[in-house]
Amino acid sequence: MPAHMRHEPDGIFLVRISGVLKQAEFHGLQDEIAKHIDDGKKPRVLAMLENFEGWEHGADWNDLDFLMSYSNEIERIAIVGDPQWEPHALAFAGAGVRRAPVKFFSPEHLTQARRWLSE
């Protein structure tokens, strides 16, 4: 599966995405995060784009239900990946639209991304 999530002990939700991100997989990740939010958690998301090839073509990526319902409950989002994906990944994550700050880091700055998430 090219997209999966692990909840780390320090409260970080580590999301690993490789290959082409499928809409159904993305909705599954959102549903899992929503359950944790409903349980009172304030996620700090670390999205790792590894061998990332983009988003599923032809999918309807305009569904904003999760963004509208849960956006204010997410503390921060750090995206780590190849710099070629930075503008697209920031737009996809809603940088500048959601209350939570969203920041992009190149793979060699993973330590800084984790540090920023913990601030």
C-alpha cells in the first residue's frame, strides 16, 4: 500500500506516501486521523513523500469535508519530500487556507521537520 500512517508515541502522526497517491487511500488516512481527533487528540502530521509520483489522475480531489470539519484540530503539518513537489504538496495540504501551519522540508532536513513539529 503506497499510503499508510503510524501514530508515534510523541504524538506525531507519521504518514508515508509512495508512488501515486490514490483518493481512496487518502480518504482512509483522513478517516483515521478524524477518529483520533474525535478522541481528543490534536495531531501533528509528518507526511513523508518517498518515491512519490503524484496524485491519482481523474479523481475528484475537491472534497473539502475533512478540511472544513477537522482543519482547526490539527496542530501542524510538516511535509518532507523532493523539492520538485513543494508547491503542489503545500497547495494540496491547504497551506494558507487552514489554521494549522504547513511547512515543506527536503529529505535532508527531516530532523528540522521533526523539531518544528514539536515546537
